[in-house]
Amino acid sequence: MSLDFRPTRKEIVARLRELPQDLYESVVPDDSELRTSGGIILPYNVIMWTNPILISRGRGIVGVRKDLFSMTCTVHSISPDYESAVDTHAGVFDKLTGFQPINASELRPWGGFSTDTSTDKAKPTKYIHSQGFSMYVNTILEK
């Protein structure tokens, strides 16, 4: 039995790619790589993952490979102004809340935060609205 959760992650990434904003996985691109309009960056999303965490031995004596794991991701919606960061976040929240990828439970929002990168030394200021999602993985048992 394989404990490969890449198909689960790929399905979530594919769902986020349905949104109009660019999506980057586990990397924050350099400003020069971002799409712009009139010299201003366009809103984009960055998804980051945790590794699976064993949550219980809920399936008895069959072994750890058949137990449930928990996995989370955080999506950072990044924009040149606060309102567009909130709007971009709203699309992410709607797209992923309740979505059930292969070999996983539905995605459940678990928290987030808003921040900005305002400083005189690093322009432009970016507004970041982040949202965490959690799910159980390893839900399909092989016979």
C-alpha cells in the first residue's frame, strides 16, 4: 500500500488553478517574475503544505500504514492593496471549503491571518490574506 499523497495535493492545486489569479506552489516568486498591469503586481496565490501527521491508531491492529493522517495547507492571497487581497482570499475560501480531493476528507478551514509588507526598504507593499485548510488523508483502504 502506497502512502503517496501527491495525487491529493495535485487535485487541490488543480482546483485552485480554476481561479483567475496565478498560483505558485511552495515558493514565493521574486517580484520580477510576477505578472503586472500598469507597473502594479496582479493578485496571486501561494499554497504551502505540511507533511502528513499521524493522528491516531484508529484502525486497530492492522498497522500504522492504514491509519488516518492529518495534513494541512495554507493559501496566501497576495495583492498590491488590502481589498483585492480580501477578494482573492474570498475566492480561495469558496473554492476549497468542503472540497474533497482523492484519498482525503473534505477540506476544513482552520484559521488564517492578514498582514502587509510595508517598509521603506522593500517596495512594493504587498497585502497578504492567508487561510489554512486541514483534511484527513489515507481514507481509502486497499483490500
